[in-house]
Amino acid sequence: MNSSNYDANKLYNPEFSQHGYIQVYTGNGKGKTTASLGLAMRALGRGWKVLIVMFTKGGNDYGELISFSQLCPQMKDNVKIVQAGLDRIVYSKNIKEEDKKLIQEGWQTAKEAIKNDKYQLIILDEANIAIDLDCIKLTDMVETLKNKPQDMEIVLTGRNAKKEVIDIADLVSEIIPVKHYWDKGIKARKGIEF
């Protein structure tokens, strides 16, 4: 369906409201993780159980981690965050065995959660990067996604989403940079970028 054909009165369909889909947020623009975390907050507000696996991201200096730790008890009980990375940015030129090990451990946690159907929403933050770095096998990701529980929503974020992931996804958003203050030399800011 073309998005320009949407009828606001037909957007909510109870028949499909409990079906889970695969979403991908990719592209070189800023906001992929931010979008997925907004979705997590929306799901938590509806009482969903949410798992967030943050690939290639370690450390505790992320505003979202602080926010999630301060949720009300009912919401806090419904969210689990797994950090599968060292406290640094990982690229193809600086990746180490410890990075790969942590990413693979995070992937095993995610696969078990998908298999056990414990969560209604699973966010695989920077999973596309982990696949691109060959820390998660593309074939393993695709097979896992194809066999997910029918009512589970799964979101993958990160640049360089592979065609095979895009092909099986139900929603793909490509975030394209049009203009960014980084181009003026402004560095990452607390509360905005992390």
C-alpha cells in the first residue's frame, strides 16, 4: 500500500493490531536509535514487555539508559536492556575480538528471547552494523527473523541494512542526512546524541 493512499479512519485495524512485524531503521542520517527507543516507550506505555539489545554500545553514559532506569516500577519491570559492546564506537578498522565476543553474546540473548516468546517488542539496536561487521551472520539473522513468533514486533537499527533483511522486513525507513550541525564541527551533545 502506498503511504499516500492512507485513510486516517482505516489506520487502526483491530484484526492486525496484535500481529507483530519486522521494522528496519537504516540510512546515514541521525535518529535511527532514537526512533526505536520512542517506539519502546510507546510499547511500555501500553504494558508491553520490551527487550532492547544495544550492539556495539557499552558504558553507562547514554541518556536513554538513565531514563529507562528511572521509569515507574510497573514500566521498569517490563523492560530489559542488554549492552553488547565495549564503551567505545566500533568500526571495521578498530574492531577487536572482545567486541565480537560481546556482540555474539548479545545476539545469543536476543535469539533466546525470540525463541522463548517472552517479549512483545525486541529492539536490536545497531544490529545492521553488527551484521555488516560480520559479528552476526546474515543467514542466522534472516532465519531467526523468519521464524519469530507471529505476534512479536522486532526492530533492527543501524546503517547498511542488508538487502536480505530489507526483503523480509514489513517496514523499512531510510533516514537520509539532508543537513547536520556536525558538518559545522559541532560535536555530539549530551541529551541529544547520547
